[in-house]
Amino acid sequence: MKEDAWNVELIGHSNLGGFGDCMSVRLVGDRIAYVGHMGSDGTGTSVVDISDLGDPRVVTHIDAPPGTRSHKVALADEIMLVNNERNPWGGPDGGRAKSWTPGMRLFDVSNPGSPQEVGFFPTPGVGTHRLTVIEGEPLVVISRTDEGYSEYFFAIIDISNPSQPREVSRWWMPGMHIAGGEKPYWPEHRVWKHHHSLVRGPRAYAGWWDGGLVILDISDIQNPSLVGHLEFGEGVSGRTHTALPLPGRDLLVVTDEGDTRCHELEKVARIVDIADESSPQVIATFPVPEGDFCDRPGWTGPHNVHEMRSGTFQSSTIVHMTYFNAGLRVFDVTDAYNPREIAYYLPSIPEGSEAIQMNDVTVSTDGTIFVTDRTGGGLYILRLTV
């Protein structure tokens, strides 16, 4: 497949020295990008010089521990946080690793080009999946595992002393604490777990996988409490991933993560009205990209969105969304009941791959788009032309 673009132009690209299995990307101004890797080759995090957008260059790679992937990155001032999770491709036969180092690693990035590891927070079990910094506070929300729990749950970690991070609180859906005598009330084939949360003020907006959308009150960080829950329903939804609050509007953009089962259940992104947080309501779905993506190799469907963290592009109407083999899609949600696509970008399929798998996206304050491919393509730097 050749490059296909509408209202988007390519500025720069790097396969990161052949380590192109990329996931999350975080920016330090206009100088440095930190890129997490899916873990198929043992690389954990790449430090990339982006001072010349047309020629991004790898400064250094940080390896993940054996059997471990660290494909997610977060920034809290001069501390970089990366997840440690069992590597699905880390075994001697290409299967799941038999041993790994579950937790969260902390790095001093006062010199952005030379991260120095300063701390570690263990999360027994599979490990830590995603991380979200609570803006203005030395706190990070993680999705983590622990002995006695059925799956990943919500936890707040204090990183004020990076060498000794500590858990402040945790919250799980009742039924997940198996060691505490709880029993799941959802069907056995449905997986209820905390994928990750986005935090705005006293609220955490969480994707809870097959459990749908969860809204938590974290005004008391030691005692998170449930505000609202919306289960989209079996046969309609699964793998709920991200819940993005749109600035200044009582609306969330909620994605279900795509996969290979498109003909069985086509994953979609939704707009959810949260004017009444205790009773969120779906008011629209995003248009599905036109084309034969269900029949192409690889996963298809939504994944993540530009999460509009502090210091990045903010908009109440423009949504950037990765869509696996359908590339990067950009939507205008001025009319929340009728989202419309305004741009897309699909790069050429990387050499040695059978499909693109556009994975994660961050947009800088000036609108420059940094988007990753997980199958070898690496990092693409784009700009809208509309």
C-alpha cells in the first residue's frame, strides 16, 4: 500500500534506527521526544532529537528489562515514567515471557537527552500498563496488577520522592478483589479491567475494557469513589480504551480498541454526554473510515486519541485519533451529534510488514502531529493542511 493522505502532509519520519515497533510518544518542548516500544525487539524507550522536524534523530535507546516491555511513557516535570509489563513476545519461542520485572520505572530527565534511572515501583503480577500524570501534583494514576485481583485496577502513586514512590490509594470494580472474597458479576468471557484514565481536576475518566466507561471522583486522592458508569453492552462494545474530556464541554470522546474481529464486532468511537455524570449517555458515534479496512491485514478500528495533556494542543472541537490499519484520522466535533472527518494519513506499509498499525498520537501546541506505527514504521511527523 502506498501513502494515502487527505488534508495532511508529512514533515518528517524516522524508523528509529530499525526499532520501529512504537507506541506512546511524549514531548519535551520542541527539542526531545520520548517514544515507547511494543517490545518485540527488547527496546524500551527511545530518546529522539526533534529540533529539526524534517530529520528526527535517535539520541539513545533505553532497553527494557529481560522479558519485559515498557511501551508507555509519561512526564512529570523532570521525571520520566515508563511502564514495566510482561512482554507478550518475550519468550524464547516468541510467546509470552516466563519471567519479567513488573512495575514502573522512574528516570531523572533534568537533562532531557540523557535520562538517568532513579526509582522503581513494583506492581506484582503482569505489571503496569498505562500511566497518567495528575497535572500540578507529584502524583500519577496507573493501571496495575497485584496478587489477589482478577485484572488491572486503578491506583494513584505519589512520586514526590522519585527514589521511593508509594501508593496513595487504589480503586477497583467490586468483584475484582478475588482474595477479598469478591466474585465477578459480569459474564466470564467479558474482561473487566482498568485500561487507563485521563484526569481533569477532581475527575478521572477511565476506560474499563469490556466494562465500558467509569467516572471516578478523586478530590480525596486517598479515597477515590465512583461517580458514574456506562456499560455499552455485549455485542455492541468491547475493549473500551480511552475516555477523553473535551475542554469546556460536558462531553467525552470514548474509544473501543480495534482488533482483527472487525466483521464480528466493528469497534467504534463514541461521544458521551456527561452533563449528568451519574448517568452518562451516548449521543453519537464517529464515522467509520471508508474502505476495505476490515478485509486488510492487521487490526482495524480506533485505538487512542491525542489526550490533550498540559503543554500540548488543546481543542474542544478537533480530535486526532489513531485507527490501526486505517491510519491517523482527524475529526471535527463542533456538532457533537454529527462528528465529521476532516483529514487522514496512511503511510506506506513498512518494509517487512503486511500492514500499517498506527498506534498512538501526540500533538504539540503549534499543531504538529507526532504519530507512531507499531509494526516497524516508527515515528511520523505530520501537519494538517486545512
